[in-house]
Amino acid sequence: MRIPVPSFELALATLLEVVAESPDHVSGHTYLDSEGYPADITAHALNRLDAPMLAFQGNRPHHVIAKARAGVPGTPYNQVRFPLVWDRLFYDHDDTMFLGMRDDVEMAERFLVYALFGHIVDPQGRGRYAVLTWRHDLIRGLKSFHRFLNSPYSGFLVQTHGNHEQLWYDVDSLTAAAIAALEN
């Protein structure tokens, strides 16, 4: 079920490609539709990156012991927070960790890909709950990611301790260019 984490450039290009094909599409708040096909921008992009849609199917183990013993299913993966889906796609455990970002530029880039998709799924800031077209949804998510990337308190800048300046510059430039292209 695991796939390689794409480069930041490929992840962003795939998101832009999906939106270019269906800019006015409006998706619900689930990764898959009722027939098991990708329903939101993230699921479509991950599908293009050869992510197994099985990662979005099934239920999480129930966190209430009595309900778990009674066989009550937990939250469907189709509706869980993005870090839990990320773990099913890219890792073998339920703990998204990016240890070693300070010294490992590949790990730092994986973190930025994770953050990019996370901000598309769950943007921060004004209008975060508004239902928008895919184009506007991507703009909102990219702006959220861009603010995060450039915040002195972001996980990337704090954990890398200023290392990987070229990666930061490249990701900042790609993101700003994507926002400008989508807004025009």
C-alpha cells in the first residue's frame, strides 16, 4: 500500500494539473465519493501519483475500548484528518514523524509535501470552512501553506534550524508562482 513520497515540485504540478482540468468543480468533505472514486482535489492528485485508493477505505480502530470490543467501527478513513491517510499511504505506523529534517534535505522536502497536502485539505485562516470551486480551494490552500512556510514559527524553519535554504527558496518561489498563476 505504500508509495514513494513525490517531490514538492511534482506534488504541486499534479495539484495544478487536476485543478486546470476541472477548475469549477466543487467537492464535498470526503476523499472519495459514494462509489469509491476520488472526490476532492487531494484524492485526485494522490490518485494521479499512483496512491492506492484503498488507503481511503475502511475504518480506523475505535478509540473507545467498550465500542471497539462491541465491534462498533471507528471513523471511516474517507473522512479522517489528513495525517492518518498520509500514514497509510507513505508509512507503516500511525505516527507521522519527520525526524532528522535538520540534516536530511530529503526528509525536509517530504515534510513540505506533507504540509502542502495538509494545507490543501485543512487550510488555516479566513474562509477555511467555505465550500469553494477547486481553483479557489487550491488558491486558499496554497496561501495557507505559503504563510506557514514563511512563518518563523513553522515546523519547517524551526526543525531545520535554518538549514536547507535552497529548498526553502525553491518551494517559496514555486508556491508564489502557482498562486499568481491561479489568481490570473
